[in-house]
Amino acid sequence: MIKTIIADGKVEFEALKGLAGRGGAADAEVEKAVQKIIEDVRKEGDPAVARYALAFDGNYAAPGGRIETLSREDLKRAFESLETRLADALMHAAENIRAYHKKQIGALEGYEEKYPDGEGDHVVLGQIVRGLSRVGVYVPGGTAAYPSTVLMNVIPAKLAGVEEIVMVTPPRAGGTFSTDAVILGAAYLAGADKAILAGGAQAVAAMAYGTETFPRVDKIVGPGNVYVAAAKRLLYGVVDIDMIAGPSEILIVADNSADAAFTAADLLSQAEHDTDAASILLTTDPVLAEDVSERLGEQLAGLKRADIARGSLTRNGLIIICRSEDEMTALTNEIAPEHLEIMTEDPFAFLTRVKNAGSVFVGPWTPEPVGDYYSGTNHVLPTSGAARFASPLGVYDFVKRMSYTRYTEPALKKAGDDITTLAEAEGLTAHAAAVRTRFKK
């Protein structure tokens, strides 16, 4: 079911290249279909959104041809309808996420520097940080509800000072308020201002351009299917986006101190997402590799999504037996995983050598679901090797920076020759004249 290979400096790289979804290539047919949806929504607005909702999701998606909007009071009622145990769990998770992300605010403060150089001859340089005016949060529907996604996207935006947060999520079959109360309740708890019951590429396009129902947003965040991802990719520039999310993935590095049952369970925790998800184990212990392979078969039997997990492991599961911990380190940084678990005798020592990973889980008592739901770190992470250059979602993703400059007359006079020389070197004589004009008698 899961493939095991012995690293030799070549075979492991060939195996990694073959993993589905890690190439990042866009599907041409999907993009063509999404481009048509985007153009229709841009030209027609709400009628196009409703038409596509009816076509893709059925009559419940746009009753009477109208897209439903829920107010903050509606979201509050949804939260109050949750059973106590679930509401408490959401509140505890939200507290942890808020506390972790608050620490990011200090790194976003503006600054001002003055450079005096003689009487009246000074320069003031500064930076102002502002929260975005309006953000759209896409929360997928489909086969499962993801309240954790709501918390992870909305809470950092709120802390960044975003003025209005609009959540869009597809309704479930059954009518306007059939969308999971837990999704709506999480939106209330996190601080979303309203929810619009719509999904797909059409909802993304509507947020990017604005319609009668959808306010135009500055940025769209949140995961979705291939059509949602394609819409975000195509609309980048019209609107900002967080990232293009690929299939979920986990990499576990383990030595002979690791527990085979823990390791197998954690591989399955990602495999159950979908058949494109990747679950990879790097280990220096052949015995552990064999034990984990056996445990995977045993643990699959009790899973609700066993067929999906089995398909994922067959398609994208991989155990690589490495020759040394150094080889595990090099492969980890090459793979640049979304989730990395370290199950070695000295996990923090291994962590110091990790350069590329979205979120790292250190030691045997920190399974990846701790970060998915509860610890406070964000679970919106770069996938498909993008951790080489991208970071987890955070408060910094919901602000923009403005720079400002003030020169006094003596300061500009002192710098004028350098400025005009550089402008003329670029052939931009009007730039040079803008400085010289100020000193003509």
C-alpha cells in the first residue's frame, strides 16, 4: 500500500518528483472554465453568481435566484445554538490562536527616523503600517465542515485591524440556513462581520470585483478546490491573495527512538484529507520503516475515511530509509513540507538544521492535529514545496506598508546634485528638472 525505498542519492529524488500535486502546474481546462466564470461575474455581477450557483450546487444554493447574506446577529445565533462542549472547544482554540498571533503585532509597528545635519538641514523618513480595509475569507464546503479554517483566517485579520471581514461559504443542501452552525458560530467567535452563502470560482470573482451582494475586497484568503485555487491565481493583481494551496502533506523524520504506532497514526492524519495528500516518512531505522508499514494497515481499518486514506497512501505515500541523519536533514529541506514532525532522540537539535518547512511539530507528544486545531500556530501553510520561500498565514498578511519622506530646503539642496545626476543617467530629464526648478531664481 505504501512504497518503501532505500535512499542512494538518486532514487529518492525520482520518487519525490512523482508525487501528485507537488508540481504546481495549473490545469489548462480548469483555468479555461474558471476564466469564463470570472468574465461573466465581472460583466453581470449577482445574476452570474446565482446562475453558476444553481448550475453547480442545485436549487438550494440560490433560492429564487438570490444569494443569501447572514448578519453578525445571525452568526451569533448560530454560535449560541452549538452544544456546550463544542462551543467551549472553539473558544479555547480561539484564545490560543489569538494569543499566539498577538505577538506578531510588535513586528509590524511603524517607525520614523530623523537625520539632522546642520541647522534646518534634516531629513525625516518613516513607515506607516495600516490594516487592509476589507478582506474576504473563503471557507470550503463539500464533504466536511472546517471551523478551524475560519478561526485561522479571521483572527489574524481582526488583530491586524482589518475594518471589515466577509466570509463566503457554500450552503449545504436543505436551504438557506443549512450551512453548518459550527462554521457560522466560529465566524462569530473569530470576529467576522457577515457571511455570504456562496462558493466556487464565482464567489471568488464576486469578491474580487464587487457586486450588489458582494462587497469588493482587498484580499482573498482561505483554501478551496481546484476551481477556487484557479480563480485566486487568475485574479491575483485585481485583488491580493494569501497563497495557492495544493494538496495537504506531512513529512515525519524519525530514528530508532520513534514509536511506530504514533508515526503511522500521524501519517494517516494527513492521508485522510484526500487522495492527492502526501504522507512521507524519512527514517534511519529499517525496522521502524517495516513496523510503520504494518501499523498503517492495522489502523486504516478503524477510520471513517479509510478509502480516501488508502488511496492517498497508495498514490502519494512514501517511506524513505536514509543512510544518516544528515541525509534526512538534506531531504527535509529539499522537500520543504507543509507539516514537519520530528521524532528523533534530540528533536530540537534536528530543528536547528531545518530551513524549509511550513509548521514544525517537535517530539512524540506533538501530533500535527495539535497545530491544526488548538496550539495557536496557524494551519494555513505553504504547500507543494513553497515553504522554500513562503510563510504561514499571520497578522502580517493583512496589513500594508506606506513609506514617507520629508526633506527641508537645505537637505534637498545638499542632495540635489546626486539626484539630478542619477536622473540624467537614466534619461529622465523631467525628474532632474523637478529638483532644479526649486532652486532657480
